[in-house]
Amino acid sequence: MGALTVAKFGGTSVATAGQLLKVKSIIDAGPARRVIVPSAPGKATPQDTKITDLLYLAQQLAAKSQSFDALWDKISARFLAISRELSLALDLAPALAEVKARLAAGAGAQYAASRGEALHGRVVASLLGAEYVDAAEVVLFERSGRLDPRSYERIRARCSGPGRYVIPGFYGADASGEIRTFSRGGSDVTGSVVARALGAAIYENWTDVSGVLMTDPRVVAEARPIVEITYRELRELSYMGASVLHEEAVFPVQGLNIPINIRNTNRPEDPGTMIVSERDPGHQVVVGIAGTRGFTVFNVEKAMMNAEIGFGRRLLDVFERLGVSYEHTPTGIDTMSVVVSDRQFTTTTTSEQIIEDITAAVKPDSIKVVPGMALVATVGQGMKHAIGTAARLFTALAKARVNVRMIDQGSSEQNIIVGVEEQDLATAIRAIYNEFA
């Protein structure tokens, strides 16, 4: 049967009948695209509410014994209208009635959230003349919420024959048959799992952008697409806020070196971005720049800190006891900094509480708290072989009059992270982009 392509289509790609006809054209143009993973329909217009959000709301109303009839009419009308516009020989009424009945009977939030994909998968399968495979039958979750490795064999057994298969994204089931979901955006993960199970030659992820851009187009309007990027480089960018692909989607395919191709459903002629295990850095020293705001830095200073065995452990224990995860820990001979996302703070876990606990645990000479920080990551595996990369980066920031408050380079030497004032974030990103693009 030749090489197989697994094609996942995101919410915007399957939002309307018109978009689904584009999907059909893409599938028909590539005979290798025999396994399709669709998302729930996204917003048809910017004013719309996503189907998944409507399903969450319906479940919440049902849980409170409140009527959700009007809301359900809106949900079902969306699916029925798409099916009608495509002139499909598909009767969705029984499936819609079953979902409504189960919600009314007290089905949980994960069941509700999964139904957008489950219902729309039937629409896509009918359109493509494909076999519909309920993800609950082949994607298994362990009690911990992690993917059960037996999923791979189930998918392989069910989808190895000729013809086309449609497996809805985002959900599966546990050993008891209860519906379980990946985290939001998890259809990307389903596609990756299916690609690994079937030993696909490539995993295509179709969305509404022509690949991964070097940086946020809201900051740099002319940001150009990245032609090729490694899994590790993409992980570094995703960690700092770049969000084209679910951050867990690389793991299933990475072990088998299955490349991921980010493509644009609205511009199928564009080659998009290839995500691979290894690449030749060539002249592309830096592949991307990503930044995000909302951090606080705790600068802890103590003379002879380096000679005090267990100092770092006791300091980080403070954050662990308070349930606060940290982002980075730059160190010096008498200083140690801990960078924390502001999302970690609560009414009980405040910076004042952290300072109090640090003081008791390590008895520092001083603690300085610096709020309002942003982090900017410059990523590229070519940096470790390119002499002067750091000099170019900091010269660009200096020329843009951006004050660097913190520097941290990963041990892999694939990224340099700088801390800047939040108001300088956009300026810093533009300066670095202009230097390396």
C-alpha cells in the first residue's frame, strides 16, 4: 500500500462545510493520506463560541438540573447544518439524541468535551467515504490519566487495512470504558499517537497558518515561516509561549523519527514547517524567538553560599512545600535566583509568604523580589557551533536600549533566555528577530 500519511485537521480547518470541502480536496490529492484525525468544529465566525465550550456549558447546566434545551438546539443545529450543506447521506439524529440523553443523565465534563470530536468524526467519515473508528475503542488511558501503551496495538489492529479511516481526536477511554480526554488541544496528541501506531512516513498537522513562524506575528508582522525545526527546538519555543502544536504531540512520533509537517488548510500549496529529529543548522543559527510576560524573580544573596552544602536544596524545598513550581534558577557564587510565574501565586501563597519561608530555611543576607519580568528565549541548535552568537544577541538588545536583568543558557546550548522588564518585551523580540532573521 506504500507509505502512509496521518493527517490531523484542526478546528478552523473543519469549522464549516466550505472548510470541509477543502479538507476533502487535500485528502483526495494525496492517496497516502488514508488516516484522518479531525478536531471538533471551531468558530465559523469570530463571534462564535466553540462547540467544545458549548458542550462544557451544557454539561454544567445538566449537572445543576437546569434545562439546556436551547443550548442543545444550537449545538445540534451546527452539526446538522454542516451535514445538510454537504448533502451527506448521514443521519446524525440518533447520535445527537444519545449525547443529549447522557448529559441529562449526569455524564461528566470529559464525556461532554469529547462529543464535538466524536460527532464531527462521523461527518468527516461520511464526507470522505471512510470508516469511522470511535477513539474510545482504540485510544486507552491508564488510571493516572496517561496514555496506555496498549493503544498502539489496538490502533494498528483496527486501521491497518486498505481504505480510509477517521479517528476523532482529543479523547479515548479508560479500562472501565469511561471517556477520558487529553488536555485542551489534545487532537494533536491523538494524531501523533496514531502516526506512531501505524508507522506513518509523515504526520501532517493541518491548521490555519503556513507553518511555525520565527516569532509572534503580533509583535513582528513580517515574521517568516521556519522551514525546518527539530523536536527539541520546538519544545523550547513552546515552553516560552509559541503555540502552534500541543506540547505533548512530539513525544509519540519522536522515538520513531516520524516528521511532523505543519500545513495550512487554506493554502495547501505552501510547504509549511517540517519538524524533525535532526537538522543541518547551516546558516540558520537561530530558528525562533519566543517571549512571555508575567514572572517574578526572587534574588537570594548569602556570603559563602557555595560552601554551604545543601543550600540550593533547602531553598528549592521552600517552593516545593508551598506548591510553587519554578521556571529557572540562575546562580552565582554568592547568589541564587528563582524565577516564578505569577500564575503560581494565590491568596495564601504570596511573595511575602515565600520570603518568610526562605528566610527561615536558609537565613540569607538579603532577598530582593523583582516583579514585572518577561522572559525571551532565543532558540537554535546552531548556536553552540556559531562563535559570537551571544555577542550578536546582546549587542542587538543594547542597541535597542533594552536592559537585560537576567541571563540563563540551557545545558543543551540550544537556547539563551534573557529576563527583561515587561514593557521591553516586544522591543526585545523585534531586536533579536532583526538580528537573526
